[in-house]
Amino acid sequence: MRMERNLSVPGRFDRLQQVGYLVAEAAKEAGFDEDDVSRCQLAVDEACTNIIEHGYGGEDKGKIEVACEALPGELTITIRDQARQFDPNVAPPPKLETTIENLGVGGLGLHFMRQVMDRVEFSYENGGNKLILVKRK
Amino acid sequence: MEISTQEQKHVSVMSVSGRVDSATAPDLENSLKKLVEADKTQIVLDLKDVEYMSSAGLRAMVSTLKAVKRVNGDLRLANPSPRVEEVLRLAGLTSIFSIHPTQDEAVASF
């Protein structure tokens, strides 16, 4: 059975927990275990943080819309924003396994999304960014 | 997120609980910064009760680690849950931080 959940929140860090709850409920409906539920929450949290920090350039600059579609064993999360266009190809990669002096933690959000989800797809349409995240059991 | 700090044998032990995300990580970073500014640079961060951590939490930990390493201190981690450990591993930080299974072992390692 297909289940859908939608939420629109202002782009603020204190709303991420609410988004996380929505994603957790949808991931449970898809039949995921606690670890995969947490991974889906992490991916969405990082995506929304990037939208607020880099897309809008701060809090309360625009809204974030999250839609979850749960099928047995598969969760599709679509995140939309009206921030400036995001091109994942120009985002700096994280510096992993480096020395403390060189260590930076920029670029980790996108890296996490790609590590924990099965599909991460960015597009820009109708004046807004659209991110599709898919996780399969 | 809640934070409490206690002193043990010249080591500051900061225990964190709840969610460490973009909304709460600045509080964690500020609390750690206050310790460093007070010349308390041997720090154990007990993560036992952290139920969730995003890259924002890692950023707070890494900036503190850099600050204390400059003055020959260290920030060592205790009790990360498997979920927090996974986030550390994904970020390539398990070889950067000294990670201990218990708070006592982390304190004793100084």
C-alpha cells in the first residue's frame, strides 16, 4: 500500500526535528529497521541544513517542502525549496581521512546523503530546487 | 540536547544527551569553547545519551579538537552509540578522534 506524508516548514534549524519525525514515520511505514530510519533522517537533515545554510544563506529566508512516499521496502523523499539553484557538481568534496590540520567538515552533508541513500538526484524546475532521495530495504 | 560538565583528575568530562543537529550544535560548540577558554583542554565528551548526531555536531567537535590540539590538549570521545559511530565513520573521523568504550577509560587515557 502506498502512503504519503507532506510537510512545509520555514527554513529554520529548529524545524528540522519536526521534519525528522515525518521522515521517521514514513520510513517505518516502508518497513525499515531503526538503523535505516535513522539514516533516512540523517540524509534529510543534511539536505535541509544545506538548503538553509548555502541555498537561502541563513534562517527564515524561505520555506522547505518535504514529501514522503512509502511503499513496502522503499521510501522516496522529495525536498523542494525556492533558494538559488544548487549544482552538486560544484560543491566541494569533503576532506576525509586527512590530518587534523587539514581537516575541514565542509561538504559532509552531500557525502552523507550519497552514503546512506540509494538514490540522490538534484534538479531545478519551475524556479526551485528539487531533491529526490530514495532508500530501499 | 542537554549538556553537563564535571571535573575528574584534571580532565573535564562533558556529557551530552539528546539530539545534536544544526539547531543544537552551536550550543555544544559554545560550551566546549568555554572550557578551552578556561584553559581546560583535556576534555572527554561522553556521547552515551546522544540519540542523534548530524554533521553539524561533528563540526563542533572538530573545531574544538583543532583548538585543544594547538595547546597540547585533546578532545577524546567516550561511549558513542553504534549510530553515532557510523556517522563518525562516514565522515572519516574514527582515526582522527581517540574513541573509548567507557567514560572511565577515556579519562584514564590522559
